[in-house]
Amino acid sequence: MTAKNNLTAEPLAPAAYIKPMLLGAGIALLLIIAFLSGVDHPDPAWPKYWMARPLIIVPLAGAAGGAFFALLRPLRRRGGWVMAFAYVLSLVIFVVALWMGTVLGLDGTLWN
């Protein structure tokens, strides 16, 4: 009788990361644009291009959340409560990544 190796992970092609990362970055970009569009009179002490930092960092954090979503694909394929747990964990990680990116991007300006 031959032992079966169940510990091998299914390979995840780099293309499988692209869609979730782009979707995560797009959601993050839309949220930070909506947040920054409410600033009518920025503080004169802020740098001239103060909006560039959050517009770069927050979508990167959203893309990291999307990459984590793609990383959990094998768990989502199992079905049942494991699939539900993977979706909830992905959502929580995405929200935390988005929050941390927002704090890091707006540090020293709107988040002081």
C-alpha cells in the first residue's frame, strides 16, 4: 500500500493573483478618492503634493488584501464551513489592510 501525500499545495499561477489584486486596489483607490475629495481647504503646513502619498499607499494595501484573497483560494474550494471561514477571513484581512494603508497614507495630514 502506498502512502498518499495530502500535504502538497496546488500551484497558484501568478495570473491568479492579478484579478483579485486589481479589484482590491480599485476598491481602495475609489474609497481614498472619495475620502480625499471632501478636503476643500488643506492645511498650509502640509506638503504641496500631500495627496500623492495616500493615492499610492492605500491602493497598494488594497492590492495586498486582494493577494491574500487569492492565497486563500484552496480553502474556498473545499466548501462548507471552511469556505465560509475563508471568505470571512479574507474580508477581515482586506478591511484591516485597507485601514492600515489609510492610516499610513494619511499620517501627518488628515490622520494626525
